[in-house]
Amino acid sequence: MPELPEVETIVNQLRPHLRGRQIAAVWVGWERIVDRPPVAEFCRRLVGQTFVAAERRGKFLLFPLHRGDTLLVHLRMTGHLRLLPSAVRPDRHTHVVLTLDDGQCLHYRDPRKFGRLYLVGDAQEVVGGLGPEPLAADFDVAALAAQLAGRRGRIKSLLLDQRFLAGLGNIYADEALFRAAIHPLRLGQSLTAEEITRLHAAVRAVLSEAIAAQGSTLRDYRSASGQSGRFQEQWQVFRRQGEACPRCGTALERMRVNGRSTHFCPSCQREDGGSADHRLLSPDCQVVSL
DNA sequence: ACCACAACCTGGCCGC
DNA sequence: TGCGGCCAGGTTGTGG
């Protein structure tokens, strides 16, 4: 479910509630949700620890604990974290419950059971292989260009590769490529300097705007406080195949890339890279009237 | 390096 | 209502 903006929203909402809270008890109902260490050790090591922070790296939530361990959560497709009163019983899709010292419980709920929890002494053991943080101050155009140099893979696949760039998923990859007017099948190393500049701006703009809207909601996604995001109202191409392109009116299309649905405008995003529309785009991806 | 595909799981939706 | 097929915001492993 969640990509970078949704995870950022959840972390920001959990932080004030978790900081300083001690874990009184741990319940695990589906052992495979705990990636490491073995479940018995996971529970034993967690009890008695206190949350000192709540952070995000890519799509991971990181919860540093006072004894030096870090609890990490990856929500994959359908994971949720909710703070609920301790009287609320876990439902059939709730697989882990952390009982806190203030009468609240942190529920990990995940119908598809794809998500994973990790408890490690060094968070780098889990997130060390991730690519750059797209919203970090030092992720500039040159950094993106360096990532793209020599890459022969399709740009859509690269954007989804968490070692290439951390945090983008299917929604924001498609939205960023549309804003930058780049065809999803273009090869990484084939992008011009102008296109890299546009892509850099597009990635950061779409993520920032999505965070401001508290993410996108599909089906029953809710943030930690139970609110839904609003960014799905601003999708320009995602799941809009057949509708008119908001920039040129051409019917939007859908294709498969890397086994993932990919949405794009065949007129604005030309595979040969030679779209006349380039002249209509400023570097910050806004349409410029001639 | 890169690609295609299966696997991990369950639920929702559509057509028959 | 039921059933089959397809779809899904992600990642990992295998084999080519």
C-alpha cells in the first residue's frame, strides 16, 4: 500500500504518541510477520524498551529504542499501524500488538501478510542497501544524474528499484514520469540533461505535494490516526487510462512494465524522447503558455 | 546488468 | 449466490 508520502504521514502521526512510551507486552499472531530475530527473542528483547524516536527511511518506519535496538516496520502492500485503546481486541487481520504503558496498544494489521517487522541492533543491517532519499537536501540533479549514468534499465523499473532511489512506488513513479514528460520505457542512461533536471524536479514535487495531502488513499488505507489521504484526487495519470490527458487531451494509456501497471500519456511521453511537447515544459514541470 | 516470472497472501470486483 | 479470473500502493528469489 504505502509509498514514501504515506509512510511519512504515518511516522509523523505516531511520533508524539510513541516517544517516551514503554513497551509492556508483545503479542504475535502470525510469526512470519517478524522477519528477525526469531519470534521468541523479538518479544523478549522488545518488552521493557522505550521509544525514543520515530523516523522514516525510504518506505521503512524506524523506531529507535532506548537500549540501542531499532524496531523497523515495512508495510508492503496492505500493512497498517494503528494506536488503539487496550480494550480493543485484535481482529483477524491483526498480527502483532505492542501493549504500551499508557493504556494504548500499537496494532500491526495486514490482510495480505506481506509486511515485515525487524528488531536489530543496527538499522543499517536492514536499510543500508537503500538508494538516496529523494527529498534530502543533498539529493540534487547531479546526484540523480550519477545514479542514472550507465544504467541500461527502463526508467520506470529504475524508479521502482529501492537501491536506485528509496521511497517511490507505482503511483508516484508514474506521476513523476508524466510530469517530467518521460516515457516509462526510456533507458536510464539515455536521458538528456534537460530530462534529468525535469525528472528530479518532478519526483520531489510529486512527493512533497503528496505529503502535504497526507498521502493517497486506496480502498481502506488509513493513516495511523484513521484519517484518509487526499492525494488520489490529484493523480494525473495513475489508474486513469482511457481518460483525457490533463496536459494535451490525448487518451491516457496503460501498459505492463516489470509486471506492474504503468500509466502514461502516449503523446506527452514519447518513447523516442523527441516530443515537441518538450518546449512546452519548464524545468519545474509546469506547462508554459507560449 | 537486466528481464521475466513465480512466490508470498487475501480481498474486491467483474462477468457469467 | 456462487465461482472463476483478474486486479492490487511491494519485495525477493530463481533462472535465463
